[in-house]
Amino acid sequence: MTIARVSVSDIRPDPKQPRSHFNEAALKTLSTSIKKVGQRQPITVRPLRVGAKVPYEIVDGERRWRACKLAGIQTIRVDVEDRDLSRHADQHLLSLTSNFMREGHTHSEISVAVQYQVEAAIEAGMSRGRAVQELVESIGKSEAWVYQYLQLQQLCSELQDM
């Protein structure tokens, strides 16, 4: 794969990709996060035939692409897939495995990560309230969500691992 920066207008979504519903609120949250901390992961695209109106089609990362567009970002980091994906079923399989093979974090892992971020901000001189607010803005979650995960750290370790 080749990593490049490509104009968002030079990329089109795959009309047959596995995900057919995009939650607008979740896209806005992702867009806010991308504005705050930048695009953390490139999307994967495949080149279309020479002379195509739009030169690239998304293989993986349509939510990130939509969020970047929503954020007003003009160029996006992409991995240009160099495997032959002229057979759409091959492209679809890559999209499918990218989406279905992901495993979310446990509540305990999220709680530890949230606490770490808040404590690091406090050590850097922020108040607890400001540290929580910065985290809220960076990850696009609510203040209540952050405080709920911070509360998990108050439980004994046996309960945290459930």
C-alpha cells in the first residue's frame, strides 16, 4: 500500500459496501474529534480506471471520510490499495473483514484509559473539570460518559474485570 494525501472530492464511497446506515450524531462526534486531534487513521482506497470522473473508491473508512467532509477538511490521508480489486467481491471482502473483525474495548479498558488521560492533564496543571472537558472535546463523548467511566475506577478490581 502507498500512503498519500488526496482531496476528499477525488474519493467516492463504494455503493455496495457492507455498512448502509450512518448515524448522523456519531458522524458529528467523529467530525468534532477529527477537528480537535486530527485524522488518526488513513482510509483505504482503490484506484479506479484511468480517466474516471473520481479517481478513488473507498475500501475501508467511509465514516472517517464523511466526518472529514463534515469537518470541512479538504484533503485526507489514504492508503492506496495496490492489490488487484477489479473484482468487486474482493473489495467487498476487504471491507467486510475490516468492519466485522474489530473488537471493541472492554469497559475496564476504557475506564483505565479515561482515568489516565484525566490524571495526565491534571499533572500538566489543569483542574479536574478542565481535564474532563478537554477529554470530552477530544473524544467526542459526553461529560456524563467520562464521569461514568471514571467512577468504574472506584470499584474493586474483581468488579472492574466483570
